Amino acid sequence: MEREQASMWYRWLWLSPLLTVPTLIAFASSEIAYSLPGIEYEVFAVLGSALWHLFLLIPARNKESAFVRWHGRQALTLAGLRTIVPLYFVLKFGIDFETLLFIPVLILIWLFGTLWGQNQAERGDCSLARWFGRADELLPGPALDVESMLKIIRYSRDPQERQKALFKLKELGMVEEL
């Protein structure tokens, strides 16, 4: 359940360009943008289109599951990276042909970053939690039922994940020592 919920938010990252790109174009061509001096209108357009990613605050503030919360934060980090890249190119090059170089970089971040995060959610892992030394929060929570833990023990390729599930079953008194 937690894995599916965490994985679901990466679907938002797959679909978000359908909203952020038209919003970027709309903001860049709006009257408000043209009234701003210098390249500030490009910055306004990039930051304005990035507001769609605030939806990721929902999983990042999840009170019921640390696993979903960490994946929400990780998805939010990927969205932030997808905002910083065009912002950097706009500030560095202004509106020139070089600015368009951010498009392939964004596509790579969109493709590989989202795939990476979604695969981690499905495996029950989260790099962001490990990088911050909080991997212990990813232990199966009380909402994880016995059937799910048995599936992890039987089918997971990750030995640490199997060990965590076995430990949880031992805590529940469902495993005997040999």
C-alpha cells in the first residue's frame, strides 16, 4: 500500500510537463512578464510554471507514512532540479540560442530521475532518506500487513528489505527461532 502510494506521486512528475510547459509559455508571453525589466520576465515565467509542483507537498507532509513522506520529498527534490536547470540557463545565457540547451538536460532529468524514483518506491527504497541517514524510518510500518511482509521475504531481491520484514515478523511473535 505504501509503495503504491509513493509510486503514484512519481506519475505526477511524468505528467507535469503537460502543465508546466504551457504555463511557462503563457507566463513568458503575458503582459505582466513584458512589464518586468531585463531578463526578470524569463525568471518570472520559469518560477511561475514551477508552482504546479507544489502538489508534491501533499506526500512530502504525509503524517501516516514515513515512506510516502520521504518519497514525496524526493519527488519534490526532482521537481526542484527541473526548475533550477532552466533557471540557471536563463540567468547564465539570457534569451539566446544557448538557452535552448537546457531542453535536452530537462528531458534527461525528467526521464531518468522520474524512472529512478518510481523504481525505488516500488522496491521499498529511498535514496534521499539514506543520504540523510534516516533509512531506519523506511522500516515497514504498522499499516504493513503480514501478507505484504511475507511477499517481501519471498520475492524481494534486496536482502536488507527481507531482513527488515523478517525482523518485523519476529517483533510480532510470528517467527520462531531455530
